[in-house]
Amino acid sequence: MPRETVYLLLLFGQFCLTIPFAYWHGGAFQVVFFVIAKVVLIALAASVIVDTWPRLRRLILVQATGVPVVSCGPRW
């Protein structure tokens, strides 16, 4: 596991430890577990999946083609 991933997990642990000391406990819990946890999971998945330059290029290509398709799609 890359060093940056370990640092990200430690930072997430620090966020979890600061929830009881927050001014608004419910809001801090929601931000940590519904916003920051998504970033941590995506970063962990990307660090495991992307191990070569062609895979990184393919992932960027999929993202770059997916955004216009989703934005031009019908809004239900």
C-alpha cells in the first residue's frame, strides 16, 4: 500500500476522533461518514486498481467520456 494511502487512512481516523468534540455532533458525523468516507473509498480503490500508466489513461478516458454523456442525458 502506498504511503499516501496510509496517510489518508490516518487522516480519516483523525476525522472520526474529532466528531465528539465538534460543535454540532450530527453535522460532523454526516460530513465525515457521508462525504469524506466516499473520498477515502475512491482513493483506496484507485490506488489498488491503477498500477500502470495504461490503466490510468484508460480510467481518465472513461471519466472524460462519461461526464458529457451524463450531463447531456435526459433529466428525470
